[in-house]
Amino acid sequence: MASRVPRYHQIAQTLRERIVAGGHAPGKRLDNQRSLAREFGVTLMTLRQALDLLERDGLISRRHGLGTFVARPSIEYDILHLRALAGDLSALGEDVATRFVRSYAATADRGVAERLRLPERAGVFVLERLRLVDGEPVSFQASYLPAALGEEVSKANLTVTPLRQVLAFKLGVEITAARETVSAVSLERRAARELGCRPGVAAFRSDRVSTGPDGAPVVYDRVFIPGDRFRITRDLRYDTLNSRPGADEHGSATNNPLAEGRSDERLREGALPPDRDLGRSSAPNERLREGALPPTVIVHVQPR
């Protein structure tokens, strides 16, 4: 009796077994779609349905104009300790490199102007780079600086010198703090082309404004990371009722920290409303460690 399993499911399972068994190493390019369709005796449409299943499972990645490749394992990263992406990934044992893409003068759109506190359509300097892990691009980064500062930055050899080093050692501009928001987005066409992805795939977008000692914006970084190449992790720790200060032998509170305004205790217990910005309160590291972040995470971090 003929199998009731759709043919494209059977093809996907066969290719999945080859990948899992090690027949295709991460980063290896698969045969082109016409060759695979001939191998399995199906139409291109059926073959593409099978590839869709594998891509959804994170086993393959399709790069526009290049072909289909066995996906590399996602990079796990703890967002609560997000500091310098390249440096931190290197510390995790990853082979990390930065590739200069281009730099140019432009006019600020509304989003860039607001973050740098500039008039809309003001001049800015833009630096674009790729971060690569084991030779594969994992993020596309565009850094925006006010035109006057960018003019000085452009005099450095940006193909080999990190931007922060240019700012600190050549121009004496120190970055002392930053504010970053990470969002889930559809990958923009420009970033997709540089990352070898299809436009519109799921991605992370990081918007980071780095500031100097006076609190004035120095640089705004906009970073895109394809969702299949990065995975954010969090380690959480919760206090038990018995370990809470002010609890009696039954674990019941002997006083009311909410009424007394004890903000640290409320944060530990998750009593803050969902839209509360934790970065505005004191002792953020303690609260972050206690897992009190709301679903939409806005975290103060150190600059790249």
C-alpha cells in the first residue's frame, strides 16, 4: 500500500538523516535544487517544500544567489551580560572576525536623528561592518556618528582599527555607558544582502546609543542578527519564600514590603508592572539576577 506520508515530508526526512548522521558538515553546500529534484524524482515545487521544512527546523539556510547550506548551530548568548559582541564571543571560544563593508556621509533619518539628538536631515557619518564567526556572517552593524565627529573618525584606517579604539585613543572620546533595545523584526533588504539571507526572514535588531561622561550621545549602532544564527539565553534565580527577609516560620511575610516602598523586594517578587523600565532604578544587576525583567527587555549595557 502506498505511503500516506507526503512525498516532500519523506524527502525532508531523508535529508535530515543525512545531516544528523554527519554526511553533511555545517557550512557544507547542498547540491543545487535541480540536482536534488532529479535525485528524488520530484518536481522543483515538491523539493522546495521539503527544503522549507528543513529551514524551519534550523537545519539548513538558503542564501540568495549562493545556494543551500547546512546550518551551523545557533550561538547561545546571555543577554544580561551583553557587552562587546566580538570580544565576548571570542571569550566563548568562537573564531570571531570583523569585516569592514563601507563608510560614507549621509543625512539622518528621523530614528537616527532622535537617538543622536540631532535635527532631522542633519549630516551623519555611517560605518558598516560584518561580524563573522568561523567565517560565516552573524551580524550586520551600521554605526552612526554626528558629521563633525565622523569626519575625524574617517581619517583613521577603519578597515583594521575598531571604532571604539579610534574614538578613545585617537580622538580622546570616551564611551562610558549605553542603552540598548533588542527587538524581533523582519530582516531589511540591505542587511539581508550583506548577510546572505533572504529579505524578510526573522531577525533580531539591536538599537544601541552609546554616551560619553556628560550623557551626550556619541554613536548610535543599529545591528541585525538573523534569528537562525543567534539564540538569547537567560539564567534566572528566584528567592524562595522562606529565604525572604521578614518571613515567619511558615514562609508568610511578617510585614508588607509593598506598603513600605521596598523597591528591591518588589522587583525580586516580580511585582512591577510590565512596562516598568528597570534601568531607571538603583541596583539593576541585583534585580536582573533575580529574573524580574518584563517580557520586553530594555537593559543598560556597556558599550561595544
